[in-house]
Amino acid sequence: MIGIILIIISALFFQGIINRTKSICSGRKGPVILQPLYDIRTLLKKQSVFSNTSSIITQIGPTLYFASIIIALLLLPFGSYPALISFDNDFIFFIYILALGKFFMLLTALDAGSSFQGMGTSRELLYSMLIEPALLILIGALSMITGYTSFNNIFKFF
């Protein structure tokens, strides 16, 4: 449980540290490290606005995408702490749950009713096409090296 809390805390500060470092390296003062948190607070105060041409997919897609990421996080061990959800071949489920989230994100992008929907979706698919096979091969190779098919056992091996 502490691993999940550390992941969330590091995710909140990581983007602020990156933006601040980039600004300092380019000779600017840049935003404060907590700027992403201020942005999240501002965004949470706003109400949702949906296009007349979009369907229910636009409303539920981001929630399903976020839920798939949370489920994927529950499958990963953190340091010496085991994963909260663990079973044989859970690395296959990990890949599929992330693919399901990506599917709903792309479906939401295509459903938005914008003239730029195809361009953004194709860019996202390009990155997925390049990265996801490498991720699957990496996890499969770790599974073959260790002889285990569960993330807990794979990462205990190293």
C-alpha cells in the first residue's frame, strides 16, 4: 500500500521538477514545482463541457482509462512490497488491461467530434505501435529468464 502512495506522490511532483529544470537550463525562472498541483486544483473546479456531436463514450472513456491504469498499478510490486493483486501470468493481464485503457482513450478521441480527432488519434497509435511491442518482449524475456510468470516472482528473482 505504501508503494502506491509513493507512486502517486512522485507522479504529482515529477512533472513540476522536470518543467522547473528545463526552465532553469534554458535561462528562465520557470514555474514553481507545485504548478501541476495548482493546475489539477483549477481543473477539478471546472465543469465538464461536451460537444453536441459526442456520445456517452466521451463521458465514460477517461474514467475507464484511469481505472485501467489504477488496476495496472495494483499488479506491480514496489520494492520489497508485493503487489496487491498477484496471480500466474499476471504480466499478460497487465498488458491487456493497459491495451483496454488505450482502446477507450482512442475511442474517446475519435468520438469527440473535432476536426483534429483523426490526427491526434493516429499520433497516439504511432507511439503505442512503437512502445507496446517492446514492452511485451521485455516482460516476456524477463519471464523466460526467471522462469516465473507473475510480477511478484519475476521481481523477487532480481
